Amino acid sequence: MIDHTVEIGSIDVSEEVISIQVQDQIETDSDPGKLTVTLANRLKKSYATTWPPQATSMKIIIRNWVYHNESHRAAAGGRAEVEYLVAYGHVTDIKRNHEEIVVTGECDLGHLADAISQNYDSSVTHPDHAPTASEVLIDVLNLHKGEKIWLNYFARNPVLEGGKKYNSDDTFQDVLEDLRNDTGAFYYFSEDGVLQFRDPAATGEEYNLDRYVTNPDETSSIMGYRNRVTVIGAGSWSERSPGVLTPRSETIQATAQDDESIADVGILEAPVDRATHCKTVDQCQARADMLLNFYKMFKDALTKPKVAGIIPPLHSIVEYTVFVPISEGDAVSGKISGAVVARNISYSIDGLEAELTVAPGIKDMEVYVGEAEIKAYTDYFGTEDY
């Protein structure tokens, strides 16, 4: 039996819930996840007037008995009750009439649209060394005013030669975008309200969707995908005489490409990446390889199966069977497997449904991050209690 818990502020409104809509995604365009909860105004309660926008939290939990994984299939009856923390965010608007109260909210990515409150120069905060990407991110997030933000960093942590400078014209999202380009990571707010800054290949738990898929969509797209990347470094310097540095005239650059993909679909050229912190050809090549790997996330990224009764988390791996017609009267079956990069969830008296956007390209990524190269920590930033 499907059940739910919805809390807005400190109030449990589960008994008044008519429907729930959640749209969230892993993207690079800084679009916050959207939450909409429709409540019955049957008791004419006035507590909605005590939910100030931006300051009132929203938490949505849905429970269902599902065939989650192999251990659950071995459980009594082959099923187990699974609790999904579907979304966490803050109220953005409230509309009400004599019958319903509609509460809309967003994940906390919207809070990071604020401008940085002061100029930032890593050479001031780290005068004795070139900072790493994680050091810059910590420095900048500590400038955030308002509610504390939990961060889970699990990505490469390169040294940023030349450092970083940001000013009050930059937002916190601008900084995340900039550092994403330096690390090959992406960022998003997970269902529990934690800012994830993660390597794309560091995916979560695996889910088999065959019991739950209602339309095994096989549609694919190469929108956003690139199979050739060129990186141009900053002008390097050579020592012509003791104590005198002069710029070299040769160009410092490198290119990485996927020959198999180019043979299939032609050249899909990425915008030239000008990496001022890359001072050698080897550094440019390492960055080009990293970016080429990152672009694989977008290969076939518009595969959109619909499922009923189950809610795989963002960045989890899902697998399902599709049937591909090869001629009249004949068909072959195959598996699609990839990471969940977007979800459109609907829950009401009619049941629980979700349209997933799956990126098979993540499965094609080379494991270019070794344990020695990864930086992993969890911390919080901001001035108010979380």
C-alpha cells in the first residue's frame, strides 16, 4: 500500500494531501527542482498563513512495497517496504481558496542564485600556495548568508594554478559552474537537501525497472553531446637569463576525441576551452581527456521511461528491457542501462508515477578518477542553523 508523509515547516499535513508533483534534475543550467503540494482546505485551517516563503522548509516522503533489489526479492513475498525521501526544499508561493491550498517550492539551488557578498581572491586567502578546487569552493560557500547549506564533495580536486577571483557580479551558481568546468564534476541538490558536487561516474544504487515500466521508451538524442574537445592553455614562460622570465611564442594546446563516435555520427566539436591554469601540453591533454569524458553524460540523454510505484533517486543507475522491432512481425529485446538525470514525479489518489530521464552515456565513461585523486568530505556552510 502506498503511503506518504508531507511536512511543511514543522507541521505534518499528510492527511490533507490531494496530490504531489516533483520535477528535479541534474543539469548544468542551474535550474532548481520544483515541488508542488496540493492540500484539501477541508478544515479551513489557517496555518498556511504562518509559512513565509523562502524560510519555510518542505519535506516529502513516499512509501511503497516494491521489488527493490535482489535482497528484497528474497524477502517474504518477494517484496519489501521502501521509504523514498522524494524531495526537500523551501516554500516559494502559496495559493488558496475555500477548497484547496497549493504550496509550491524549490530545492535550495535557488538560494545559490544570490550574488557573492564581497570580492574573492584566492591569492589573499591562500597567499602561500595555489589553491585546490575544493579549497576555493569552501572559501566561497563560507561567504553565503542565510540558512546553512550541507555539501557533499566527491570529485577530482586539481590544483588551480593562477588561482581564482570572483566579485559581487558573480553568483554562487556562477562559481559552481566555473569549478565544475575545472573538475569535470556536476552539481545538484539531492532529495535530502544536500548540495552534491560529484564526479559523474560516482553513481548510486542500481534499480531494475522491468516490473514497473509502463512505456519502455527507447528514444535517444545527442543534444549536448560532444566527441572532440580542444583545450588551449595560458601562455607559458621560459627563463632566458637568470631572474628574467619571458613569454614563449608557441601555442599550448591539446585535443581529445572519440574516434568510434566520430565514425558513427561525425564530428561534434565542443566549444574551445581556454584553461588559463594549464601551463603545459600535458596539463592541457589531461583536461581535454577529462572534458571528453564529461560530455559522454549527454550521449543518449533523452531516453525517458515511465514507471509506476517506484522512485529511483537522482544519479542512481536503472536498467530496463526494451523491444525493438526489426521487421514486420519480428522484434528483439535489449537492455537499456544508465543514470537518472531528471525525474517528473506525480502522486495522487490515482497512484504513483514517474517519468525518468536516463543517460546511458554515463555508463560509457572511463573511470578516470582513482581513489588517490578523489576528494571526499561532507561539511556545511552559512550563518543560520540548518
